[in-house]
Amino acid sequence: MIAIGSDHAGYEYKVLLTELLSTLHLPYKDFGTASKQSTDYPDWGFAVAQAVSKGECELGILMCGTGIGMSIVANKVQGVRAAACESPTAARLARQHNNANVLCLGSRIIGWELAVDIVKAFLSTTFESGGRHEQRVNKIHSLTQR
């Protein structure tokens, strides 16, 4: 299950994302927002990050104007590794090397066609477990629990 959410700036992309996920036959849960009316991105970013942190959803995708605000919020939740990505390469490497479990996109930064490529790269890539990458990801969590 993929958790999705957006603020008002990312709302149109969120609607398009639900269509894309349905086409790909990937189950998702929409945490909001439900319109283009101005809203606070931390509310939606936190809800998605909580769902991923608790294991209710395997991955999350968040959208706002830049992707940055959502990534900041999501990364405050224990166990979440959110990456704001502006290219498919960044999305692949975020999954492979950092075991990112939340993708953040900026609707004011990237076009929809590029966003589709980024989402597909993120969803089709797995973590390179073992070795230096796993050691580094584990270190992130051990350092933040001090």
C-alpha cells in the first residue's frame, strides 16, 4: 500500500497520481488534502509519514510546491527516510542507497511527465541491502535515537 498526500500546491499532481497508481494496479491510501484550498503542508506530510512509520503503508508519496517542506516534515517521523527528488536518477539512488521510503515531489519545480518518470523509478527500485548502504542507513537511526 502506498500512502499519498499533498497540500493545495500539490493537489493537482495528487489527483493525477491516483490515476497513475490505479493504471499501474498499485493500491494506495489518500491522506488528503481534498481541494486546491490553501492548507498547511505539515498536516498532510505528517499523516503520510505516520502511516509509513507505523507500517500501515510500505511507501509514501508527498507533493507540495517544492517537495522540500514535505520532506522536512516527513523526516521528523521516526523510521521515515524522505527524499525530495527532481530526477529519476535521484529517485533510484534514494531507494538503492538510502532506503528512502517516502518520495517528495514539487509541483512548481517539475512537470507532470517528469514526475511520472520519477514516481516509476522510485516504485520500481529496491534497496541494496547489506554492505555499506545498510550500515549507513542503520547509523542514521542509531544517531537520531541518542
